[in-house]
Amino acid sequence: MVFVPREPLDHDDLRAFLAVVAQGNFTRAARALQAPKSSVSKRVAALEARVGVALLARTTRTVAVTAAGRALADALGPALEAIERAVDRTRLDAAQPRGRVRVTAPVVFGDELLAPLVAPFLAQHPEVQVDLWLTDRRVDLVAEGVDVAIRAGPLMDSALVVRRLGPAASCLVASPRYLAERGAPRRLADLAAHRWCLFSATGDAPATVALSGPRGPAALTPRVALTSTSQIALRRCLVDGAGLGLLPGYLARDPVARGALAEVLPSYRGPVGELQLLTVAGRATGAARAFVAAMTDAFRDARPWVR
């Protein structure tokens, strides 16, 4: 048996037919649809041709709905109304984003760079609710119902849509007091003699520290004096002279500018990662699209994570 695909039904044909059923004749249906009576008649005839059965019994003075026409109208009416409501909601959502958008980002990035952008966004989009979920854990956007994520590092899920915001790297810093007491490193090998203060999302001391410099990547075995799950606490400990360590550029910038921290071996830096804004393919709501657009605009020129 050869399968012959059905010709799709035309939405306007269905609307014309339902209008005639609701209004009782073609004249009133044409007036309700703000269309010529001849156009309404042609659309109903086209629908009958497609379904292969008479839906309306016409005389010169009256129009009656056939049994087949009544069954079709009863089935189509609620479905078509639901479709049109969905289309109207989509149009309204595009014109005026509304609803909830759940956003995740690393804790420090969220505190320092993302949070200041939320209030202006909400002022521009009063019908949107933002759920800001700050965590250093790698969140599964699909499984955990997250709309937007900001993160650095390799993309692990091909179901995600990526917008690149720019490279991010950390720099080596220590307090001037610590460097005066212990001596400022002059070359890479000097780092082995120093106390290290490092960030760790798990709290475990890293076995190695990866750096990149003029001669390419280098892996060091640090003498760890401190690990912290908080970048803010780590920065405070470094300012207080606990040792030397790696901080994201945007966290080190202010204390370096005011002399509370100094860069160590500035030609070296921590691993460079691409800061990315991620959404789930095919699942972006109007609220999520508006948030992505606002963040992309905000970070297009001002990229404080770039060293």
C-alpha cells in the first residue's frame, strides 16, 4: 500500500467554517471576520474539498450544518481557540516578556558582576521574575530546569546554545607585606618555596596548579597553606598576608589598584577559559531571551573578567 500524505488543513479555512457555524450564515460570518463573503464561501468550499465531505447544507436562503460539519466544529472549536490563545500569549510574551527566568552563575561572578545588573533588568521588564541561583557546582540546565547559565570552561552538553562573552583568566597575587617577608618570586621555580592559598569548590587541596606563560603551560606542585570554597574569603586571606595565590582578574583588580595586593610574575596566569552564556536549545522563553539580550548588551563592551 502506498502512503499518500494528506494535504495540511489551512488555519484560515477552519476559522471561516467555524465562523459560519457560529454566526448561522455567510453574511454574518464575513462581517465577524471582516472579510468578503465570497472569500468566506471559497474557504469553506476548500475545507470541504480537503476533508471530502459536505460540512454545510446550503440553500438560497439558509445554511444548515451537516452531522459531519457539527462533529468537526465540536472537535475543532476548542482546539482552535487553544491554538489562538497560545499564539496570542507568544506574541504578548515577545512584546512584553513575562514570567520566571532561572539563572545560575558561579558565586563570586554572581555577587560581583551579575547581581548589579539584575535591578536595571527588572526595572526594564517589570513582568519578569528572576531566580538567581549562585553556585560553584556545575548545574545540569536540562535536568534542573535552569533557563540561563553563565560559566567558564569547556562545553559539556551539545543541547546547549552558547554565546561567548570573552576569555577569563586568573592572576598570581600576594600582599606587599608577605612579599617583603618572604621575597618576591623572580622566576617560575621560585614559586615552590612559597605558601599557596587556593580556591577549591570541594574544599580539597589541589594537587597541582596549572599556569600559562611565555614558554607555554606549566604545572606546579604547590605547598598549600590554605584552601577556601569562597573566592571572597580567599582574597581577604591573601590581602592579610597568608600567602600567594590565584584570583580571578575582576577580584584582584581593585586590591591591586589600591596597593593591598601585588601581581606576582605578571607574565604568568591561571588557566584561560572562555566565559559563556548558555541556554537550552529550543526552550528559551521570552523572559529568558530578554535576560540573555540584556546580559549580552551589558557585557559587550565592558568585560571586567578579561585581564
